[in-house]
Amino acid sequence: MLGWSINLFRVFGIQLAIHASFVVLIAYWAWSGYSESGWSGAGMHLALGVSFFICVILHELGHSLTARRYGVKVPRILLMPIGGMAEMDRIPRQPRAEFLITIAGPAVNFAIALLLLPVVWPLFSFRDDGLYVAVGGYWPMLLWANLVMGTFNLLPVFPMDGGRIFRAALASRLPYLQATWWAVTVGKVLALAGAGLMAVYFENWLGAVLFVFIYFAADAEYRFTLRREQEAAYWAQLAKQAQALGFGTDETPRLTDFHGRN
């Protein structure tokens, strides 16, 4: 599924690509806008959709550029209908590094919202009851979208950003695999609760599908981490046996370097 992508261009040396299903989403934006307000509505919906995903790209660049400061290679950012994904060659095992890489994404969204505030604030209209509502459409919705994106990503639902921050906090006191297991388990419970809430209370089936996707993504990442741990243990044991048999120290690093450098 992730192979069904179209390469666009490079940003800071990182390949930007969109998933083929993204075309369907663009068509849906245009259709929903057209059904509401004709061609002007279609244009408005497309403008908001494209602007939103530009913010998604900036969010992923926050992760990617911070990761590169820790020597992590980021060959590609993939845009999908459910959001973006920075494809990193590894996740640092140091809790501080993982925390900084993770928090950089939501921080970008909050920074965008802060930059938009001087533009949006004059568009707010105060009511008699003390509440205020935004008027003017595009800019308030873009500010709101960034606030929602940043806040939603901080939910402690692994592998979302909040779940990774939770894993980093646990990893400062627990072995990495055990910390991952706890973060994944809590995330899966919350993902199921979120899916049920979206489907039953809000009747938002797209949101429910998103939480189901997060549930399976968390399970897949735990299995990947478990496999990496098992491979690292295997090569460490092999290196130890080679050393016990009297092989030179020059060979040992080649075995230990083959896997698990995090």
C-alpha cells in the first residue's frame, strides 16, 4: 500500500511524495465544496485542503530536520489522506533525542497558529454573552486546523507523537522494549476507545477508521521493535561466542554493527 506513491519534489534534500489515494481526497474536497456553494465553494475547499496539507508537510519537516541533527536519515516524507509520515531509518533510543524529535512536529503547528493569530484576531466578533466567534472563513479555519493538529497529535496514543513522548518518558526508567510495550498497550486501549467514541457519540466514521488504523499501526511497530531487539540480541550473542573462540577484535565490531545501532 505504501508503495502506491507519486514523487513530487525535494525539500531540504528530503523527497516529498503523495499516496495515490490522495487524488481521491482532492476530488472529494472539490465535490463537497461544489455541492455547497458551486465553483467558489470548490475553490475554497481545495484551498483549505491544500493549505492544511502544507501545514502537515511543515509538521513532518519539524520531525525530520530535528532527527537529522541526531544523525537520523530521512529519505522521504509521504503524504496520505490520514496525514503525513516522515520515513526515518531509525528512531534514537535516547529518551531525550526521541522526545525532541517528536515534540518538534506539534511545536511547528502551534508556531503556525501563533503566527496566524494577528491575522485572525481582527476577524473575531464578540457576542453579548461574552463569547466570540470567528468570521472570515479561510484564516480562522487554518488557525483552528493547526491547533487541532498539534493537540490531537499529543494524545498519548502510540505511534502518534503523544504516544512516542510517553514511550520516551517510560524508556528513561524501563528497558526500551518494555517501555514500547507499555506505550503500545495504552495506545491500543485509547485507540479503541477513540474509535468507539467517534462512531457512537459523534457518528464520525472517518474518525473511527483513523483510530482503527492507529491501533494496527501501534501493533505493527511493536512487532518491528521486538524483531529488532531479537536480531540485536542474536548478533551480540554471536559476537560474544566469536570472541570466546579467540577471533580477533577486528571481527567483533563488524558483527555488532550489523544490526541495532540506535
